[in-house]
Amino acid sequence: MNPRVTVGLLAVLIALSAYVYFGAPASSPAAGAAATQKPVDTNLDVWTLDESQIQAVSVDRGGQMAGVQRAGDDWTLTPSGEPADRLRVNSLIFRLATVKATYRIASSTNDAEFGLATPAMVAMLKLADGGTRTLTVGGKAPTESGTYVRKDGDPAIYLVSNALAQDLERIVTEPPRPASPTPLPSPPPNASPAP
């Protein structure tokens, strides 16, 4: 190896070592962890429920009503009573059991500003203990960063995920019916059976 290259690499190594030893800002693992962790804000909890307590979900979207109701381990569509797609409904119930917001406004004097004067939807959860939870769904935030909602009689307005609002809307627009099995292709009329 060329002696100049070796001396140059050695000089860089010494300079970096001196920087780390003398000039690098002191940091401890605990200080770094404390700086990255945010305190838990319980004001952003819309609600936290046990999934098994949710017995029914009904959604009113502009006068159109639809929902799902627990039938043992399965779900049925309301008002038709036909079976519902258990996987899709359980996924929705999982998200509805714990609703967290990304932002909270303590109260508002202008509900129209948030689309809550004439809400886009109202979702009601019926619980096993006879209680209910109501989520009034308003408009989307200006940057599409979420959807404004209000729970029960709380004057606060919460910004929740657009996905939650879309899932509730789909209860009405695309009811969670089980997928129908795909029929097998029929053989051509003059084909002979395989041996």
C-alpha cells in the first residue's frame, strides 16, 4: 500500500477520534429516548371499548340506514337479516372498539366549519350492557389529514383517520356481504371426459 494513503487514512482516523472524544455533544441513551417519546394524551381517546361488548353498528348516511348485528359468533346485515362477511365486520369492530384522534378541539361555536351542522353520517354502536355510543361524522380536514367527528354529547371535536369514516360509509354503500363462490368453468359441449 502507498505510504501517503496510509498516512492520510491515519490522519483522518485521529481527527475523527479527537472529535468524538473532545467535541461531540454528550448524549445519553436515556436523554435520547426521553426526547423521542411523547407523553400519552388521553384527551385524544375518543373511546376505548371491549370488542366483544359491541353488539350492533348502525349507520345513517343522508337518510340511508344500514348496519350489522351480532348473531353469536357471526354477524347479520340490518335490516335485511342476511349473513354478513365476518372477516370484514370483525375488522371494522376492531377499529371501532378503540378510536383515537390525532387532534382535538375542546369546543366550537361554528359546527358548520367542521361539517357537523349537517353531518355526513351518524354511527351508533349498541353495547351488550344496553348502552350506546354515537359518532357524528362531519367533513374532512382541509388537507385531507382526517375527518372531523363528535362523540355522544361531548362538545369536543376530534380529528380521526379518514379510513374509519370510509369504513362506516361502506356499511351503507357496500354492505359487507360474504363473497359469493366463483363458479367453475363449464366444459365445452363436445369435450370428452378425461380418462
